[in-house]
Amino acid sequence: MYTQIVSPIDEEKIYVIDPDGSRLDVNELSRGTAEQLYLSLRFGYIQEINKCAVPLPIIIDDIFVNFDPERFSSACNIIREISKTNQILYFTCHPDTVKQLITSIPEARTFNLG
């Protein structure tokens, strides 16, 4: 588990800090962890933008492919929270993803485009 995210002013990089204080570059993280980090940053950015602008729709295209089941479930819960303020369009070809999203967000509507 990482305790902090930092982006030094004089660098164009993002680092995570682990419990012993070591700083890791995003490139040192697993693909799934890096994707979770970027998604968290995007969600935080969306919440900040919503404070001063009209909430815009969010388009998501199958971002959970490298998430483990626990983090996938947690991310679905965050999407549920953001869906209270923003319309979310989530595209996936994975039936299990649809099932998890419907479980987390029972009021969601699904459309089969195939």
C-alpha cells in the first residue's frame, strides 16, 4: 500500500511513497497499480472540476481489465458515487464487467451495441 502521491513542481513526474518512505516512479509500478493511480487522479480531477463548473459526462472504455477483483469492486463503488453528479458512459465487451457495474450501481441502464 502506498501512503502518498507526489509530483514535484520542478518535474513532470508522479511518484508514490510507500510506508517506509521510499519514492517510486510510476514506471516502477505494475501496470494494474499504475492504471489505478491514474484513474484515482482522474476521479479527483473530476470532483475538483465539478466544484466550479457544470458536471460533464464521463466516457470510460474498459478501464478495469488489469484490476484485481477487490480493486475492481472498489472502483465500481467510486463510479457509483461520481454517477450522482456526472453522467457516465461505460463501454465494455466483458459481460462480467457489466454484472459488477450493475451490482454496484443498480439504477444503471445497459445497452447492447452488438
